Amino acid sequence: MSVAVTSGGSARLSLIFSALGHVFAHLFEPIFYIAALVLPVELGMPYEEVLTLIVAGKLLYGLLAPLAGWLGDRWSVVGMMAIYFLGLGCAALSVGFAAGPWSLGLTLAVTGAFGAIYHPVGTVWLIQNATNTGKAIGINGVFGGMGAALAGVVAGSLIAVAGWRAAFIVPAVVCLVTGLVFLALLATGRVIETKSDRKPLPPASRGDTMRAGLVLTVTMLFAGLIYQATQPALPKLFDERLGNAGVFGAAAAVTVVYFLAGLNQIVSGHLADRFSAKWVYVGTALVQVPLLLGVAAASGLPLVAVATLAVAGNLSAIPAENVLMARYTPAKWRGTAFGMKFILSFGVSGLGVPLVSVIRGATGGFGWLFVGLAGAAGVVALAAVMLPGERGA
């Protein structure tokens, strides 16, 4: 087999395994939020305290991302992906065997630590091998949305049949098997390391890079806060406002929301390639403002509909955001830069979980939470307007 064929085959496999990695990156956390509906009885703790067990894992998920990205830049992207699949699978398996609150919090923290690898490494790996960056990121984003969507039906079904532990153990085994297949492809040369982009992006000026970096720091922090607070709130919100839906009904509603919302990333990714990624980014933030206000007030089936649209707006920003990140970051530092992004999006914004707990404890509901998140979406839109000007692709 020629080098060109081998490189092309490796590029295709990189897209496949990056997509699978994205599924697992967004699978285990929402599984915990579904499990949190039954864990208060299992652990003898209030719901608000159960939610706090994942805070350390969420913080590590973001805070360790720069280290993972730096190792990808300086050592090996494919090596870090192998560690990701195997480490995440083992960590999630240990969650399923946790003996009590402290053990559960610790194993969730380890799961977050290995989960930190994916976004700064898998996203860079995807960009290196993509020819239409926005579209590739959009398709990959659909698989991330599928992870959150699958979490609802997987966790709801397994909890109903075999208990909350099975909800972690079964997908953990699938993750481990995926890692073993990936190792086999590495060993046989089917997947190879590459340090350059298949379609290099023109370098940005120093001034535009600095300006974009400052603006994106603000937008990623507030956009991440919306995502990180919405995800733990929706299962309980549906449980309370969908009548007698029960755990499985709430989980099914979460599945519908994230599956349908995730599909829209293909469209937004294509738009980010075809037109101005900046204005796609601004638009996705603006539409979230009235939708999040709608979530604050709605109930029944209208709640599921408006929540789907609100989450779609939040997820649709990701392809444009990542295109902008790639455009204004030197290729040799891209993994580190994406790692810094996820400190904001998943680390600092991970404080959205205790925010949910505090606001619900103080107000007895989620209304004011979503009013605040609508304000955060407005901040994202206003800040994004100040990004450097650009022409469409």
C-alpha cells in the first residue's frame, strides 16, 4: 500500500474514531444526571447533595485539558487518544462499582480526568485530517450530541432493568473494546501520526489573534456555563414538569432534546465554512435568549420543544467557535489552545452544576436559573460582535 493511500485511510479512520471518542466524551456525565434521580434513595442523600458528587470530575474535565492538549502537541495525538479510550473505560467501570458517596465522587473525578483528553486532542486530530473544517466539526458535533442523547435512553433503560450501576458498567465496557480496536489499528499502521493539516489555514495577524483570543475567552466562558448548567437541570426539570413521566420518561425526553438539537450542528458547520463563522456564532447566541426564557416558563410537551430549540442554539455555536479557534491559533500550539478553551467551557463553567444546586435550593425550582442563562446568552452575542472581521470561505 502506498504512503498516499495509507495517509488517506488513516484520515478516514481518524474521523471515525474522533466521532466515537466524542460520543464517549458526552456520555458518562449525563448518565450520572439520570442516575441522580434514583441515587438519593440509594445513598440516603438529598438530590442537591448528590449533584455535588460530580463537581470535582467536572472541574478536572476542564482543568486538565491544557495538559492533555500540550501532550498531544509535544508527544502524540494518536497516543493520547489510545490513553483516552482505555483510561475513560476503566474509570467509568470503577464508577459502577463505587461503594458509597466518597467512592462515587472519587471515581467520577478519575472519569473526568481521563475525559479531559478528548476535546483538546480529538478536536485537533479532526481538524488536522479535515478538508472542510466547519462541516467536519459539525458532523463530529452530532456524535457528541448523540452521546448526550444516548445517555438518556441507555441510563433510563439500564436503571429500569438492572439498576444504576449497570448504566455505567455497560457503556464502560463498550469504551474499553473501542480502545482495544484502536490500539490494534495503531499497531498495524492503519492509523498513523500526522503533524500537519491536510488543508492548511492561512495565518492570522498578531493583532487579530490577540483580539480573537480575548473575545473568545469571554464567549466560551458564558456559552460553556449555559451548556454546563442546562445538562444537569433538564432531567429534574422534565421529571417535575412532564406530569407522571417518571425516571424513564424524563430520560427519554432528554434523549429527544439532545438527539434533535445535535443534528443541527451539521447545518451550522456548513454555514461556518460557507459564510462568516463570526456571524454564525453571533446568530446562534442571539436565538438562545428568548428560547431560554421560554424554558424558564414552559411545562408539558411545549417544554420539550423549547428546550430542544434552546439546546440546538447552544450546540450549533460549537462548529463556528472551533473554526474561529483554529483560524486564530498557530497549528503547533493548537492542542494547548484548545485545552485552554476547555478550561473555560468545561472547567470554570463546570461551576454551573453547583449553581443549579444553589438556585434550586434557594428558589425551589429552575425558573430563575434559565432567566440567568438567557442573560449569559446575551453576553455571548454582544461579545462575539467584537471578533475580527472576516470574509466567508
